[in-house]
Amino acid sequence: MNRGNAFIFTLAITGLFFILPLLSGADMKGKTKEEQKDGIPKFFIPKAPASENFPCSKCHNYKPADKSKRKLVLYHTDIVFKHAGEQQWCYDCHDGDKLRLQNGQLVGFEKSYYLCGQCHGTVFRDWKAGIHGKRTGMWNGEKLYRLCVSCHDPHQPRFKPLEPKQRPMKPQEIKLDRG
Amino acid sequence: MSKKIRSNPLGIELNRRTFLKGAAAGLAATVVRPAAAGAFNWDSFLQKHFREMNDAEIKKVIGRLEKEAAVEWKKNIHIGTAKAMPGVKFGYGLDLSRCIGCRRCVYACVDENNQSRTPQVHWITVLRFKKGEKWIDLENSEKYYSPKQVPEKDFFYMPVQCQQCENPPCVKACPTQATWKEPDGIVVIDYNWCIGCRYCMAACPYGARRFNWAKPNIPADEINPETHYLGNRPRYKGVVEKCTFCIQRTRAGKYPACVEVCPVGARKFGNLLDPKSEIRYLIENKRVFRLKEDMNTNPKFYYFFATNITQAD
Amino acid sequence: MGNIIKNFFKSLWQITRGDIKYYIWIAFLFVLIALGISAYARQLDDGLIITAMRDQVSWGVYISNFTFLVGVAAAAVLLVVPAYLYNFKPIKEIVLFGEMVAIAAITMCILFIMVDLGQPLRVWHLLPVVGLMNFPSSLLAWDVIVLSGYLFINLLLVLYALYRLSIGKEYKLSLILPLILLSIPWAVSIHTVTAFLYNGFPSRPFWNASILAPRFLASAFCSGPAIMLILFQIIRKLTKIEIEDRALFKIAELVAYAMGINLFLLGAEVFKEFYSGSIHKAPLEYLYLGLHGKMRLVPWMWTALVFNVTAFVIFLIPKIRENFITLNIGAVLIVLGVYIEKGMGLVIPGFVPDTLGEIYEYWPVRPEFIITIGIWAFGALLYTLLLKFAIPVYTGELRFKGGEDAAIDPAMINKHRREKSEY
């Protein structure tokens, strides 16, 4: 699904720090029983965008993390956190190379929607139904889904403003053009 | 203009400009100009209505039209005639809580559907409304907004295009049956049958229909060669056109171009007769409304609100 | 057969004869028509983009003129009713000229539709049988039928009357009475159908008022007869036709009633829109007050209103309407007033604001004016030629073979001789 990647890049809405492809795309063949039960769509989901810091164990295997909530001054200073106000901290979601759900269960980055869905239940439901988020592909067949993080920077999920395309011409500006 | 002197049989010397002035004054102008435009041909003049033709006739006509188009647009253009799929009625959803008014859809549509660049033809109009005032106050809406960035703090946006009414006033109005509703619910136009009276434009409550006030112009390298007879094949001067839900794409199973380009995923599309389709889900689970429902046009274009927040908060 | 050809050439000869004023008039019309045709040629070549019409206001001055002229054509019936049904002699004598006005007006209507089409060569698509007429669904299809039917009825009536006269006989009323009776509801129908053409769509609240068709008829019965008042006086002056003052005053009286109703209906509309104050009042507001500072039509609409009210007063008071100076002022005021009110004043507010609330201030540009004037010149030419042929037939100067001389009024012949000796 090269087109899927192309779309991701054209989106350019996501934070700019996602560069490398990560993990294998969770395609339909790899669906777990649990996902089927949850009504996770049986369609192609493009790979999760990756950070250059991934895998976390690259560094955190050597440097045990200070898990106390504080302002980061040495590392990860590029991460601007604008999500759920002051309530959140790295370890609310991250655990090693995995993501940690509220019940302690660890999930891979390719299944990050479980993490997001914990708070954004209605949006999660809409996303599964194809109502939230962008779909491409076939309306009556294989659809290309995107992960939440394909469009939203998880650390500051609000979309960045865009420059709008040119306004239409006013009727009095529409003139005969023989050229 | 050159000052070249022309002599004529009478031996009177006239420069070119005087000569042309004299010629243009009378009926001579009538004869000269359309001859330059050329292009009258009997086959095209006598071409039957699309729905009156049998398959063999359609094939012949398509052959001729493709040849004409190749000459006219300097590019090989394929004109498809795919029929409506059985058991399909198309519906469209647009999430007003998501739309940021960026007009990506407008221009994706122009590219996909071979709309004229000059004079400009847009099938999609994005309207901007002030928040907290009269709801859908069209008279105070703004179509020509042009800020540096969208969304703007105090506004929300609503794109409008053909609503593919189940009870389309334009079809009722057309004196020649040049526009009609297909079995899959798409309202189409036979560009070779339309006489350009624009009665349908008067009838449409959504300002969805566009007229080719002049010969459409599209740079050859920007032409989309994959077309449909009832959809995006290049049009003629003096005929009406409009959104067809990208008939050339959707009858091949693809999403319309505006759905695929929307950066915020506000646009939804699917089969209204399929209970598992996205469009059915949103109609059943979201607050939907249709534009100007008091007109009983019964549009298949649903505006909805997926969330209770808007992007500009 | 030989006779027919001979008679044809005789008629042709007749319409090419005239004094210098006649030739100047005809030449003048030809120049205007030629200008119109060359502007139309440019429009064919470049497209309707050379007009001021755009998607927002997709009909303009062409359709406005069409609407006005349908009214003029329908108004011929205002002469037919007193002439044939009440046998009012003074009008009966001139009803023929009224029917000829209808013929010229319908022809102009057809031309105005033609120049408004984006693909005029495809006009055959809307004909029954050869084309694919959307009948009975489209009101435009209805309009094609009623307009061409009305043209046909009037042509038949005029040709038959002239034919009988040309062979020196009165026409047989019993033969054409059914046609005349048919022409009355038919005249009402062309106007009603044209009103319904606008009326039928909720997309345009200004047109979607049930008062539209009655208002159409009322204003038609003002403008058509007012035009005839002026024309008949010109005919009376320039030719040997005698038209009684009584006939003119009767017409003026009828116009007064029609204008009264027209103004009342306008008042009803203004009250309903402004008192209820819904968003649908916007077009009327645009017309009379201006909308969001856009007031292109405001001065015109007030002019029309002042003209119509003044003319109404003039025509209502017998003393004033029976004075030819005030009568003519009144007639001119009505023609102009109704032309504004029922032309641009009716078509444009259907599109302003447009269905998405945009206000585009349409105002015709030069090519539209030239084409419009060209069509009016063509109508004038057609009416002149019809008169040129009909008047001598009417006065007995022109007779075709097969007629019985005995049937001609000797007084006419004497008068004819007298005129001839003057040359």
C-alpha cells in the first residue's frame, strides 16, 4: 500500500517528527480474535508513523528512566505536550517499547487506537464505523484506514491551521479569455 | 496592426484596418467569425438523446466523441459509459463539526472532473458562516473568504455541491429531458442534448448547477483522461454541468475525489441501500440534516455533526 | 396556382412601395437589425460570456424582454372580447391590428428565447416528436406549446380576415368564431403558463408567490393595450384607416381597471413580505430599498411605481383620459412602467440574492443591449410590413383576383381614387 504512505505524507498535518516506518502494518490477515470482537475494521491500516527515538529501548535500556512527573530539560524537549491539560505524564501511556493501557495491558504502537479509545470512546466507535477520520479506497470494498496518530500528533492532537486554497472568482471577475 | 496597404479591384487603396472596419460593420462579420470557429457536423447535430440510443449507437457515438475530444484537447480521452450498479443508491455525508473550509475539495474536484479553468467553473462552493448567529443564514454567508489560515476563530464552514435530490426540481424543469436521475440516484446531464436554456439553474435551490458561459479551457497536461459520458468528459460551450458524485469513480467502486482529498476526513460516502455502509451508520447514529428540507427535494446529501466540538475552538 | 404566385408578388410589390419616410424607417430598422445580428454572431462565437449574466444571475435582459412581450401578446385578447363577444363596433374595426401586435410580439418572444440559448442549434430537442419534449413536467415545454399555438391562432385569424377582405368579402363570423373563442382562454393561458414557469419553484421565493400569475395578467392588460393605444394613433395619422376616438377611450378605460388591479396586487405582495418579515422578503427589499447596500434596481423600481400610479390616475378620470395629450403621456408611462416592473423587475430579483445568498448585481452590457434593440427592430419591421400589407387590403386599395368588385364599398374606391390623384 504505497499509496497509503503517500497520503500520509501529503497530509502533513501530523507533527513533523514522524519519519521512519515502524512495525508491520496490521493488515487483515493479522487480526486477532480480540480485534474481531472489538469490531476493529477488517481493512488495511497504514503503518504507524515512527519517531526517530524509536524503539525506546534504544536508550532506555542503558539509562533507567526517572519516572517522576517533572518538566523535561535534557531529553525529549521537542515534545510539546498539549493533550488533556495537566493530567498526563509520559508513563501514563508509554511503557518500554509498548503503549500501556489503563488496565496495565501493553499494546504495540500499531494498535494505538486502543490507547486513544480509552478516553475518546465515541470517536473510537465512529472511527471503527468509518465516520471519524479519512478513508480512501473503495466505498464497496477494501478501504484504507488511518491510525489516530496518522493525522493527530498524540502529544498535541489539535490540527494545525492550514492555508486555504484560492477563493473562487467573483462573477464580475469572470471575463472572456481568448488566450 | 500592420500598416500594410491593400489594393482592391477598384484600385482604391485601403489599409487593413479600414478594410476590416468596413467588413465588420455589416453582415460580413456574421459570415467570417463562425466560419473560423468551424466545427459544425451533422452527426453531432443529429445525435440522439443518450437514453434513446441502443448499445451499438452509443458505441458509435462514443467513438466519434473520443475522436473529436482527441483533436479538441490534444490528448487521448477515454469516455466510459458504465451503468448504475444494481442495489446501489449513493448517499453523501459531510461532517460540519470537522470541515475547516480549506477548499482542498473544490480544487480536487476541478482536477478530477475537468472543470474549465478559464472561465472558472467550480462545482463545490464553500460557505463561511459566523458562529453564534442565525443558523445557516445564507444571506450573510461568505463565499470569497480569504484568510491566511483556516479554520478561523469565529467562523464555521459549509461546502455545498449538487445534493443529488431524490425529487430533483432541475429534472422537473428541463424542457428537453437532458438531465435525469439515474437508478443509483445520481442526477446527470447529457451534454450533447442540453440546449443551454438554464431553466434547471433557476429551479435548483442549492446553486449547484454551472453554465459554460464560454468555451471551457483546460491545459492539456491537466486533463483527466479517464472520463464518463455522463460525468467528467470535457464539456462544450453553452451547456450546463454539475457534480455527479464523480460518477466515473464511484461506478468503479472508488470514493469521489473530494472524499479522498479532505484533510480532516469530513466527507463520507457510500451506498444508502447497504445497512452496513458508512453513510447508513452516520444517518442512524448522528444528528443529520439536509439543506433546505422545506423544499421537499429530498437530497441524498447529509450534513452531520460527529462531535460537539468544532475545530476552531 | 398561377394566381397564388401572382398574388404573392402583388403583395410583395405592395410592401416595397412607399414614400421616402417609409423607406427611411425601413432602412433604419434594417441597420438596427444588422447591428443586432453582428452582435449575436459574436455571442455565438464567444458564448454568453459576453453578456453580464453569470451563474448567480443566469437569466437577464433577454428573458426580461420575453416576459414583457408575452404580456403584450396576451393583451390582444382585451380587444377581442369587446369586439366579438359584445360586438362593440369601434373596437371590432381595429381588432385585426391588435392581433397583428400579438403576432409581432410572439415572434419577438421566440427570438428572445433563441438568443438566450447556449446551444441554439439544438432547439429542435424541445419540439414534440422529433425532439424529446419534457411534457407535461416542464413548464418551459408548456410554454413552447402555448406560445406557438397562440402564434398559430393569431396568424390564422389575421390571414383569414385579410383573405376575405382581399377578395372583397366580409369574413364569416360563424367560421372563425370558434377560433376567436379559443383565442381568449389561450391568451390567458400563455400568460398563466409563463407566470407558472417562474412560479413553480420554491428555490426562488420572489417568484414562488401565488399572486404572481394574477399580477402577470393584470400588468399584461396594462402594457399591451397601452402599446396599442400609441400604435393606433400612429396608424390613424399615417394611413387612411379610421379609428374612432371611442375605441381608444374604451381601451384606456380598460387599462385603468387593469392597472388598478395591478397596483392592488403589488400592494398585497408588499404588505405580505414586509409585514411578515421572513427571510423571503430579501428580493423585494433588494428591489425597493436595496440589500446590503446594493441598490442597482432601486431607482428604476421607484420610477416604475411613480409612472404606474400616475398613469392609473390619468386613465381613471374620464376627463383626463379623453384628452389626447394626457392620454398619450399615460400610455407611455404605462409601457415604460410595466416594462421595468415586469421585465428586469421580475426576472432579476428571482436571482438576487441567489440560492446561496450571494448578491450579484446584474446589469446588461453592450452586446445584450444591441441584440435586444435588434430584436425590437425586427418586431417593428414585422409589424410595419404586416400593416403595409393589411392596410390597403383593409381600405380596399389592394384586391386580388377572384374577388367581386361589387362587394367593395364604393366609398372606399372613391377615397382611394382621391388619394391616388394626390400623387
